[in-house]
Amino acid sequence: MAQDRPTSPDAIRALRAEHSTLRARDFCETYGISEAELLAAETGRGVTRITADPDRLIPAVARLGEVMALTRNLSCVNERVGVYGNYKSGPHAAMILQPEIDLRIFPAHWVFGFAVEQVTESGVKRSLQIFDATGDAVHKIHLREASNHAEWDIVVAELATGDTSDALTVEPRKPAESPKFNADKLDILREEWAKMSDTHQFLRLTSKLRMNRLGAYRHVGAPFVEAVETTAVDAALQALAGSGTEIMLFVGNRGCIQIHGGAIESLRAMGPWQNVMDPRFNLHLRLDHIAEAYVVTKPTQRGDAVSLEAFDAEGSIILQIFGRRTEALDSRPAWEEILRALPRLRAPELV
């Protein structure tokens, strides 16, 4: 339950000073403000407003060298070390295609941008942070020791908007879309699903039939979708750790999807969190937020794409995991063997 919401930047700063040990996200949840409002209140105090336009931002970030890219939703955080580059612009969707930094960007949701310098006991921490219209984080870029810190001031000056206001107006959050299913179109869904040749055709298909992802998953049935226990996601991660099986792991929000491609080595559970703690890839997953999980098969020209997908209680997708195929290694058979071992649930009745 949120406490009394601070009503001005001065009030935000004063309250934050009283609770400086709270993590920023926990502070914001406790007092009913967005992360973007918290940062805006510090404008001129180590925080500079910058453009959120990815066409300007991403090429500049490439000059900072090796950094850590972070994309999250309410239940999962994907952190990947690498270099930005190979940026493909687009008005509705843009991409970064690099071996380590692999992003799908939806520019309409890149609304507020901040450059942040924070003095800590271990030194100055620098980051670029992007938020949507509600003030929720879309994507963050954290400099590391190996980053090109000499370029930081130049990049920030180039990206700065000149806005020195410490107040920010954000839009109310919209609730997650409820599962949508059209029983009259079930046969068409199954027929068209079987004809897919690319996974990207799925969302167009469900939209055409007035459904959405979760609605379709709940009802289409085998061989396309099988419900599994919510514990199956952790079981799959346990099976993957140290196995050498390479995956494509997608974590996203409305403005950005971040993809880890490769194996995972080490897991470390901490309370409700399961954590991948590899040198250049970290994943932080709230296992207790998983309300539904499915093994999903979609036909493609290169063979079936088989994924494990998790959803929260509101129906929002938490993460997707696919087997990875590269020129050197096809991990899909090993991944599918892991999936076959997961406990299935009985298909729910139509509602």
C-alpha cells in the first residue's frame, strides 16, 4: 500500500533524504510516484534531462564503449554487458543487433530521458535512463569501469534538452489487457496457426481474430500450446544452468525487449527471486509472480520454434525462452528435451 504521495519536487527530495537507504524502485512504490518523477526532482543535482529519441540516443551510446544494458518489467530484469551498435532505425520499431546487446525498441514509448551521475562510496555511477509516458522505466544504460568515461560529458551535452525543470507530469498507468478470446474463431486460429512460417505472424493472426496472446494460449490446445506448472520456469532454468544449451531469452515492456542469446551458467536463489549471475549476463526473476506458464510451438520456415512463456496474475507476459540455433550449434533439440520433461497441466475449459 502506497504511503502519502509527495506533491512537489521539494517534497520528493525531502522524503528521499529521509529514506536514502531504500532502493529507488522500492521508494517509488512505497510513496506512489514514478521513477521518472524521482529523477526529475533531482534535475541539476547530478541529473540532466536528455532526449529519449532512440535515433539520437543510441548512436551516441555506442561511443561510450562497453556498458550494461538493462530492460525490465514488474517481475523480471535482464542485464547484459556489451557494446551498442548496428542500430536499425524505424518509426514503429527499431533494433540493435549485436552479439551481446540485442534489443527491439518501440520509439513511441521512449518519452523521458535522463543522464544520471551519482556519487557513491565506490565512486561515481553514471547511467542513461529512459521512461515511458507513465514514468515507468523502459531501458537503462549503466557505464562500467571499462566504459569510455572520457566521452560521457560530450555525450550528455549533445543529448541534453536544455529543460531544467525539476517537475514532471506523467500519465496514469493503464491496466494490463485482459485475456481476449473469440470462441467462434477457434477453428480458424488452429488452421492459420498451423500455416505460420514466421513467429512474427502470430500477433497479426490473433489481432485479426480479435484475440490476444494469452487468450489464444489458454484455448488453442495441443499440439500448439500446453499449460505447465508455474514451477516449470524455475525447473527449466535449473536444467539449463551449466548444460551448455544456448537459448534466446526475451524480457520486455511496452517500450523495449531485451534478448539474451547464449548459455547460462550459474543460478542463485534469493528469497522469491531466482537469479542468473553470469559474468556478462544477469537475470532477476520473481518466481512468485508467475501465475501461468505455457510451452508454445509455432511453425517457421526453419522448423518449429518452441518456447516456454510465463505470465503474471494480471495477464502480462514476464519472459519467453526459446532454443537457440547458430551456425556453430543447434541447441533446439536439447531445449525441447528440457521442455518435454516439464509437468503439464490439464487444458482449462473454455470460458
